[in-house]
Amino acid sequence: MRPSVWKNGARCAVALSFDNDHETGVLRDGGKSIGRMSQGRFDYRVGVPKILKLLREHNLRATFFIPAVAALLHPDEPRRISDDGHEIGIHGWIHERNVELPREAERDLQMRSCDTLEKLSGKRPQGIRTPSWDFSQYTLEIAREMGLLYDSSLMADVDCYELLANGQPTGVIEVPVEWIRDDGIYFNMNRFEGLRPYTAVANVFEIFKREFDAAYEEGGLFQLTMHPHVIGQRSRFWILEELVRLMKATEGVWFATHAEVAQFAWEHSS
């Protein structure tokens, strides 16, 4: 669903997103590590404020996907983000593995998550990013029941596409993600597992830049996923700063929320 031209005649659409997981990565598994939870609290204390400040300085809007428990732990954050003009999307109840849940549990958590985010932000979410970046056999059905505009969890294209159920159109638009456009795979680490950062910061910037360059050349969508506790670190934040400066200096770039991109693609794709 790539439009021939984006809003206001733009050549390329840029959809920046941030997954505000906070402490839920630990709490989901019943973990008790104060150290790991403090890393999640960095999101709220440092990462998110830095990101909001940068977006404010450049007059840009982005999409923040927030687990409901993270929002409940930091109830002022959703309203602060929403008041700055950004979109808030569903990201599970406690960053649960939705593909392991029975249908009723997945449905209940997804609906309660939506209600919680609406209460705390003042706006009802229009889209979802599943915490596992995956679908159970029920996920799409639940999204349709909720009347969601879009999902941002799947990877079948670089541009928006409509999800099908048993070969039939659903009206749910996919704003596709990809692991290579996610800061977490390059920088996350867990000292009790084999997960270690392995890519130089400059190389990650180069990967993201090449992804943007190709999207611009094709007239398509550049979607990027970041995490405040990852990109918000001093040695990494310049990746986002430089990308924003580069993209703003490029003629014909439309910065939009995921909902805006999905809606525009739906209405204007050939």
C-alpha cells in the first residue's frame, strides 16, 4: 500500500516509534532483580524526557507503544506524551508473550490495556504492537473486534499492507517492523544470558541511514523502532539526533505517527 506520493507531496514517510517497556520486561516473568528494574526506570527518568525534548525541538510527532503496567507504574507519562501531540499505541498488559496465551486471556489483556491507556492519556489507541512482535491465531481477530486501525508487529514488507484473514481483507493495516530497524538487537545485554552488544554505534547509525536512504529512493516508508533505555544512553542518543537532522535536511520527507501513516496509505494507495 505505497502511495504514489505522500502527504503534502512528500517523497518519503518517516514513522519513528519508541517502545516504553520500563520495568515490565522483568515483572512479566516474575523477576525480582532490582538492578534490571532500575534499568527499566531509566526509561522514565532519563530516556523518555530526552526523546520528548528532541522531538519538541524539531517539532516532530512520533508513536510510543506502552505496556499498560508500565503506564500504571508511571501514570503521568502517557498524558505527558499525549499532550506533546504524540500517539500512544497498545503494547500488551505487562509485555506478555501473547502467542502463549489462550484466546480469552489474550483478548482480556489487550482490551484492558487499551482502556488503561485511554484513561491515562486521554486518547483511545488506534493501533497495537504486540510485545512479542508476533501473532497468535487470535490476535488479528481481537484487533478487528476492537476496531483498531493498524498493527505494527509483522514483517512481510517494507511498506504498509492490509492484513488478510483466510484470504479475505480485514481493514487492519500493517505498519511493518523489522529487527534490523530496532535498536535493541544491537545494544541490549543480559549478564545471565548470552545476549551481548556486538555492533559499533557508528555502524548502527549507518544501517539506519541506509534504510532511510533506500526508503527515500523508493518513495516508501522508513519505520524505526527504539527503546528509551537503549537509545537514551549518552553514547547512542546521537544516532537519533543525527538521523533526525539528516532526514529534516532532506527535501520531501513527511514525519508522521504510525496511525497517520496507516490512514494515509489506506486512503491513497493505488
